[in-house]
Amino acid sequence: MTRPLLYDFKRTLRSKSVIVAMLLPILISLAIVPLSLGVTTVSGPPSSQALMYYDSNGYHFLAFSSDQYGLGAAGVNYQFNLTSAQGNYAGTGTTNSSGFAFITVKAPIGQTYNGFVKVTSSSSGLSGQFSTEVSLPNGTVVQPSEGQIVPISVGTPIPFWTVQDQNNATKRDLLVFYAGPFGARPQSYSIYYKVYNESSFQTSNSATDQGNTSIIFRQPPAYFNESEMILLGTLNDYKQIYPVTLPSNDTCSNVVTSNGGSGALEAGFPCPGDLLIYFELFSQNGTLLQTQQFSPDQFFTPPVVVQSVNIASSFFATIMGIFIPLIAIIGAYSSYGKDRVSGVLESVLSRPVTRMGLTTSRFLSTFLALGVAIGISVGAIDGMLKYFGGQFLSAAFLLASTGAFLVELAAFIGLIFLFSHLVRSSGLLIGIAIGLFIIFDFLWGVIVLLVSVAVRLNPGSLAYLKASTIAQFFNPAQYIQLVILYLTNTSQSFGFQVAPSVLGVTVASIVVAGLLWIALPFAAFLYLAIKRD
Amino acid sequence: MIQIQSLTKTYGRNQPPALDSASFEVRDGEIVGFVGLNGAGKTTTIRLAVGVSLPTSGTVVVDGYDIVKDKAKASEKIGWVPEFPNYELNAKVKSLLNYFAGFYGLSGEEADKRIKQLIASVGLTGYENRKLRTYSQGMKKRFSLAASMISDPQNLLFDEILNGLDPEGIHFMRSLMLDLKRRNKAVLLSSHILTEVENIADRVVFVHRGKILQVVTRGELAVFGASGGSLKLVIQNLNEDAVNYLRTLSDEVIVDGNSVVISNFYGDSAQVNAELVRRGFNVRELSFEKSNLEEYFFKIVKEAG
């Protein structure tokens, strides 16, 4: 039976209609995913920073641009302008393949300039202001010494900032960008860090997180001594990336955010009562050069993941939600329904195979072939999210979504196989298939609305929301929506924001519904196939 | 051997059975003709026998295996050529045969060898990589024949396969069936072309309105022919006495010169010849043309009402 199963598998997978139905979501995702990611700027413009020092030849700038992984971004243009009462001076440069640009502005030294930097790349533009003077922690403003490195922030704090870990979608690493005196490559600079509990420090002031929740900020000491800290690594180049291992259970998940939901605070806001991480950069002779503190959530749940999941959720629930039933219907019709109603199947049934063997084999081969097709579609979409957004979907999200698609697939294959035993003509079967597709995919909401009105449920009420969610259990085309509702853990309709469990969407209900949608149409089909001509 | 026992098939509650308690068998090494009017139940019987349709009651046993209970084993021993070949038209002939071969557990190599041999034997060499869609009706029938014999089954059921065939095709099929018979295969041939059935069938099963009317052996057919046919004589010294004698043999005697044709002759031609010689007549020619199967068929159908 292996060869016939393989033949049916290949036949279904090679079917032109299946190939078209499989390619359509890929092509649509090709159009939608980059567009969506472009709007939400998941990949974002290159991060851009610069360091400055001066010598007798003028002011020198070392600029660095990187992508979300901290890899150098070439072709980013920098323009530095220094303005003083005595005149204006400018210098421009473009980052090389390593993401660095070395620019000199031949302005006379010994003056205080107002600086302006403009950064432009093919996808974005940034600008920032700086001064050739340096503000010290004690509040005094001094002219840096000759050759002394002064960081210039162009939207991103330096010398420390976080970048996406290339191998772990849920993690961010620490990028350090710095230079030695006179722009020399750093040698044996040390990066230390310390994880400390903020509540152990004195309360210094308070702030309000966008009006909702009062958060007490506590002030850590200006810096720690090296002996109090842990060595993260040494810096031997202008830029290096360091993975940071943080204590678990500290992602600010228990903090109420400004919109009333629960989740991480905006980047930069430390979690009250939680841990903070303090980073310090020392020169080879132990001089403290730079300090910066981070909250732990800045090393978790990078924004790109949220964006990809949002796009994927929306795409899977809408576009794929339409195409999966379509692929299943077309595939099931071409692999079994058509043969069944036209009588072609009899040429196979006359072979040494039982009815159960033949029908199960056709079901399995169709399911496997279309499952592969869907796997390719989902894989392609995930690949696009990675390509355009720099991030694969999480394994859990991908598995759950693919599982939901497979349930929909099995349900629709079963239904078409079943109906092919209830009708005798191809035309009628096609009509029923189209009818199922339209009802389940397009008219379901209207049907639910009409039934709800008939039983005096107020559309817009919580009861209606519950009823429409429960109705989704009875529609295989909307199974993915239940799964995504569970995965994203929110339901926001008609102004309600309720947990999925309130609507009856739990792991158990999803699993039971999935199993029933797989088993019932198949069992009914099998009964007719075995017991009736 | 195919044993059909009390086979009944009803398609609807309010409809008479398409097949009503049919019983007969097709033994190894014989060709059984299966004749009946359109809608008599021939195709229904064959479809039940090959297992593509389920009987309402009764059994079909193929070489000891029940076609319903031991479907796979029974089907292994049956080849079926339907009246209207209905296959996946977009499939290439060779790959479709390969697909079918998979059901019989033939290895890839065995299947390739067998397919090549079959394609050659039905005259489709050179067309094996074409899609079935491009085949003519005749070619489809040949393909169907090849598909039915892919496992060299012991039993073959041919449903109206002679329909639409040209003389060469009919000759080919006749030779094939006789060859199958020589190889001790059991062959059931359903056909409207009764002369062909008459020519090659060892037994003929008559079916009418779902019922088996009669199963007649070749010998019984010969007897029927002997007792009902046309006797033609040329008598050199034909006279009134001879004619009078001949009129005692049948009501339909036509005399034309020295020639006499006796229709509806139910006697023994040899005895007639002996009697004429005994009476002193010089019989120069004597030929007997027996009643064909068609006549017999209509006779029993008429009797059945």
C-alpha cells in the first residue's frame, strides 16, 4: 500500500489547483508582510552613535551604525556641523562595510561649539544636537581635554545599548561602542556589571507613568567600584557584543502599565521594587569611563517579536483563515471527491484494497500533501517575517498556529469527502463545497448575529461576545481564531477586554474542539464509504 | 472460480431489485457468456462480483474468498474490464499502471517488467507515457484490458468489451479470451454481440429483469440447434414422394427445382439423409444451419414474459 499512498500523496501535491491555492497566501504575504513591517518599522532604521575627540587638526568623529543585531550597517551618511560665534564648520562621511565612519571637521580648537549631527540612510533619517563641552555628573560643564573621547548620542544611548540576540528570539545582548584616546582602538578595556535591588536605595523622587500608576524611583549610587561588580568582558575593538545572563523571574510582568493592561513597562522605566543592572566601562588602567543602568526587561521580549506575532496573528487569522479552507476544499475535491462522484474511484476499488483501506489512504495522503503545502506556506511567511522583520516567530506560536491549520485542514477534507458520498454529481459537490466555504468563511458572522438577535441577545453585549466566540467552536474555518485568541491572551471587542477563559477558550476546550473537528467528519465519511455504494 | 450465490441488489426501497437472487458460477478454464437485454442486471452482477458495489444480500466467492468479507484477497484474483473505462484522465498510462501494480504488492522492478509486457500485448507500445486523456476510446479499452491483467488474475470479468470494437479488435479479444481459457482462467463475458458469445462461450447465462433465466452449456446449445434449424437439401431425383416425406418434418418446406429448404426443422439431419437414401433418392447436398443463440435468447425471454 505504500506505493499507492505515495502516488496519491504526490498527485495531490502536484495538483495545479492545490499549487495555486498554496501559492496565493505566500504571494499575498509577500505583499502584506513587508508592508506591515514597513509601517511598524520592526527592522527600524540603523542605530547610530558617534564618539568625538579633538586634536590640533580639529574635531574628529567616529560614527557607528548597526542593524538590530548590532551588525555594522554600511552606507549610512553622517554630517557633522559645528557652529560658534566665529563660524560654521562641517564634515561628512559614510559608514563602511563594518558600519564605521571616520570624519574630521577642521574647526579651530579652543572654542565651544554647538554641534548638530544629521544621519541619513536609505530607510530613515535622524538628527541630534550636541556640544563640544561635557557635562559632568556633579553638574559642572568643562571642555574635554585633547584626545579625550566624548560620546554623542544620536537617538541611542552610548556606549552601552541592547541589540537583538541572533540566536535567541527572546533575548537581547549588550553592545558596547567606544574608542581609546585620540580615537585609538580600545585595548583591554573592561566592562563590569552589577545586578542590584533598587528598593535597597533611598527614595529620591517620584514620577507618574503617564498618569495612571505612581512609581517610586530610587537613586542608586553614582557608580560602583570594580571590586563590587562582575566582569562581563574586555573590549579590544571599537565595538563588541556581550551576551548578558540575568536573574530570571524579573521581567516587570507584574507591573500595571499605562493602558491598564499587564505587561512590561516602556523601555527605560525600571520596575519598582525589582532588580536593575548597572554597567560600567573601565580603561586598561582602571579609570571609570562610562556608566549606564538597565532594567531587566530591556534584555527580554524585544519589540520585534511583538510586532511579528501581531502581524502573524492577524495574517493567520484572516488571510490564512480564508485560504486554508480553500486549499482543503480544492485538494479534497481533486484527490477524492471528483474521483468518487465521477466513478473513477471504482477503477481503484476493484484492486485488492478494502474500502476502509482505500478511503483512509486517500484521506491520509490528501491530509499529508496539503499539510506539507500549508507547512511550506507558513514557513515562507515565517521566513518573510525573519527577512523583513529580522525575527522568526516563536516556536510555540508557530506550532500552535500550524496545529490549528491542520485541524481546519482535516475538518474540511473530512467534510468534502463526506459530501462526496451524499451526492452523485460533480457539479453538486462543487456547489456544496463553494457553499461551505462561503458560509464558514464569510457568512458565519451574519448567521451568528441573526441567531443572536432571534434569541434576543444584544449585539455588543458581553453575552453576545461570548455567544459569537462559542459559535467559533462550531466553525472549523474559525478554529485558528480561537487558537490565536488563546495565544495572544486578549479579546478586545465592543470595548470589552476579557480573558479568553471567560469566553470559554481554554486549552482543554481548544483541544477537544480540534479533536472533534478532526474525528467527526472523518468518522461520518468513513461510515458512508464502507457501508454505502 | 467465481461462485455467485443468491445475489440480490436493490437500489431503492420502492424499486424492483436490479438483481434478484442470482446464482451461477464461472469455473476455471471456461468462458461463460453473460447475455441479457439492457437493464437486465449484467453490469450490476459484474460490479457486485468485483466488489465495487455492495450486495443487498447473497455472496460472491472468488477462489474461496468472499468479495465483501475478504475484499482484498478476493480482488487480488479478479480482473475487471468495465463497459466504459473510467480512469484518471490526467494520469500518464505507465504511472497509472504502476499505481495499480502497487496494490498487488509487485516490486518496482516486477511492475515495470509486467507493465512493459502488458502494454506491448495490448498494442500500446509508444503511447505509455501519454496521458490517458489523449487516448481514443479503443485505446482506452486496451488500456483497461492491460489494467485488468496487471496481476495476471485467475478470474476475468469482461463487461461489454466488444462494443465499438472494429473487426480487428474483436478478433484480438476473441483470441485473448481463448488464450485465457487455455491457461485455465475463468472468464465471464457479458456482451450484446451474441454470435461472438456463441462462438467462444462454454456456457451461457441468460439474465432477464434481474433474474437468471437459464444457464446453458455449449452442448445444450448444440442440441437446441439440432432440434431447431434450417435443413437444406439438393436431391438429384427429387419428386412428389420425396417432398411429401419432407413435409412430414416441418410445416415450412420450400421447393425450388432440385433444392429444398426445410425451416423449423427439429429432427436429426443424419436420419433424414438415411431415410431419403433408403427411399432411393440421390441426395447430392445436405446442410444444416442451426438456430443461433439470438433465436434461443429471444425464445426464452419471450417465455419469461
